[in-house]
Amino acid sequence: MDRLACVSLHAFPLQVLLLDHPAWRGTPAAVLEEERPQSPILWVDLHARRAGVRPGMRFAAALALAPALNAGCVSPTSLAQARDRVTGRLRRFAPDVEPADDPGIFWIGLTGLEHLYASPARWAEAVRADLRTLGFEATVVIGFTRFGTYAVAHTTRGTRSFREPREERAAALEVPLAHLALAPEIRDILVKLNVTTVRDLVRLPEAGLLERFGVEAYRLHQAAGESHAKLRPAAEEVPVRAHRTLDEPETDLSRCLFVFKQMLDPMLASLAARGTALAALEIRLELDRYGSRVEQVRPAAPTLDPVQVLELVRLRLEDRASVHADDAVPGIVEIDLTAVAVPATHEQLRFFGSHPHRDLTAGNRALARLRAEFGEQAVVRARLRDGHLPEARVTWEPVRALTPPFPSPGRPGMLVRRIWAHPEPAAPATRQHDGWLILGTGYGAVEDLLGPYIVSGGWWIREVDRAYHFAQTRRGDLMWVYHDRLRRRWFLHGRVE
């Protein structure tokens, strides 16, 4: 069996909070659900736990036990950025990295890495040491299954490596349920039934478990019995970059900003297509003198507005020019831009998409020229209306102005029945419709005829009696035909595409 590793960053939101507030280390700290006194506590560190603070307490009640308690919230954006940083670091040690839904859990495939490290334990220690440089403490368990490594990681600190699948299985079955992600009320009921470990849970029947304890306990039971599962590694997202080499060293600020705008617009379009926004822009300038220079501009909030970013770039370039006020300003010969992206809000994406590539004003001018040359009825569009016959259910009305399209995202494709404005006479059908060349030899004979679908009436003007059919030809075309019972003739009225 192929080996895999589970990297567990215990209390990941708490570690992220302490990275944002390094002065809180060594003091009681907790992660809140919301910034308010009655907010429940989600995570606590060792100092807060020693003071009696527990997850689930209200912040106000916890302050009575630990007056020096420092607490704050961790936004989903901060968690996502921290997870991406950890994922990038782990890719240095293996290409297949799968972040789990549980924050702080990562699975890594170890296939093909046997000859790069002296032992799996050495690899695990190297991973822990590298994550420690980011400020994270991690546990690394090397085994053979997702659940086995995941369960053991919750009861281990440091590293652990299993040589055989049965060794991992035995260790995972002894993990207490109190260390796993299980709702407290369900865990309390299981304790009353003397079900305290994974081994006890696996012995329970699946059907009864689902009925009595719900989906959460049932999924945990299934995961405990799961064999080796194939990893689903997250695709590495290539940073949005742009590079431009100038023909000659450029010292004029206006011309430099024009080049920056040409580079920035496609970058922002790529970020918007990914559902992200620009949090910072890293700039590397290659100068004809003094070598290269690296700058970074950071807007007040993540944005997709090029005007804000160009304003910050202009201020930074002006500052560069003021440094060399007494000397000749070095010319820029190369520009490298790298975007630091974060998830964008719905409002940002909507604002960015409010400037379509189609120029409706120019389109309206073109339609006006067509109407002037060919008449008012030259530009029309179809509009549905009530009518007895198929050809009477569509009317044509003039188009005065173009409107932007509003396609339905994710709508599955469907067949469309295209109807002729005037039915065309078709070749007479044979008795069994075998060898009926309705459109001539090019389309082949009719192989199947579906119907009839009767349309009759019209006695108040002119009586109509039609039997509509869908005719499938040998070439694969699906035609819409009808037999006029009064005139005893076949007509072609449309096709399905």
C-alpha cells in the first residue's frame, strides 16, 4: 500500500490568532465566534485552560475566571490565507497535498519519496521544522489510511510513523472519541453506553447508528472502516504575474504609468476570473544603474479597481524619483509585477463585471444605420404571443435599443426546435415510412417517426387538422413534420438542434 502522511496543526485558528498577536503568547488566549461579550469561546490555549476557561464558555464568564484573558476572532479570509501558506510550504516536501475540510489538517502522498530521505521519521521532522519557521506547531503521522493517521494525530505530539497497516489500525482503534470531531451531546450519550473509543464505535451496527445518532456519528463509523483512499490533491494555483522589457531605459513618470496600466488591466481580469481580488502588488524594477529594486504597494482593502492601484504605484515611483533628485534618475529597463490575491467579495466581482467588453452604444449606432438604409422593419426580434398554430405564436417587433444579456450560469444545454415561418412541402411518405427521403438523398431515409401530436381547430376562420411527428433520419437529423389531413399532404415545419 502507498504511504501517506497526516499533518495536523492542532487548534489551527488559535495558532493563526497568536501569529496576528505575537504579544499574546505566554498569556491566556482564546478564539471567539464573534466580537461581543456573550460570544462563545471556540478555542483556548494551555494558559487559559489552566485558569479554568473551556471551549463553549461565554467570553464574559471566562473573564471572571481569567481577567487577563486575551481573545479575538479569526476571519475566514485569515484562515484561508494561512492554509494556503501552509499548503505552499508542504509542496516543498511532496507534490500531492490535500487540505481537508477540517482546518489545520493536511494529507500528503509519499509515493516516490523513499530515496530522498533516510527514513520517514526524518521526512516528518523536516516538515515540522519548516512549518515552525512559519510560526506553526504541527504533528506529523505517517501511515496508510486517512482515518488512521487523522485519529492518531489527535492523540500525538511530534511525529509518528507506522511500518504496517495493521499497526496503524490497532493504534487508531484505541483513540478515545473525546479527541475526535464529534458533537458533545452525541459523545455524552455514547459514553453512557460505554462507547468511548473508536473500537467501541466500530462494533456498533451502521443502520442503528444512523437512526439513533444521526449523520455525524454514521460518517465517523464509515471513515473508521475505510480502506486506503486515493488522495485528491489541491491544484497549485499559479500566481498572476506580468513582465515587460522596455526598448530603452525609461525615466518619464507618465510613460511608466501607461506601461503599468497596460500590464495591470489583464492581471485584474485574471484575478476576477478566479474569484479573487488584489491584496498587494509586488513590483520588481530592473534599473539601468543601481541594479534591481523591489517594491510593494498595498491598497487599504483588497480591490479590483485599477485606479486605486495605479495611484499607489504613482506615489511609489515619485518617491523613487525624489531619492535621486540631486542625481540623474536611473531608467527602468524591466518591470515584473506579481499579484498577492485573496478571495473577493460579491460586490467587488459585480463592480468589476459591470464594464462589459461589448460596446452597446456602438451597437445601437450600427442598428440605426441599418434602419436608415433598409427601413424600420430591417432590425426586428422575435416575441412570443398566444396563438393556435405554431407559426402564429411568434411575432416580430422592431428593436429600438440593445440590452445586455443575462445568461443563466450553469444551465444545462437543451435541444431547440427551430420553426420555419412558412411550412415547406415534403416528399410523400411510404406506408411504413421506410425509405422515406423527406429531404432528399443527402439526409438519408427516415428511420423513426415519433407521434402523432394532433393540432386541430380553426373552424372560425379556416379549419386546420394536422398530425405532427418528429422524424429521425439515418444521418441523425431530427426533423419536425406534419401531415395535413385535409389536403392529404406532408409538410416540413422545422428541425430540432
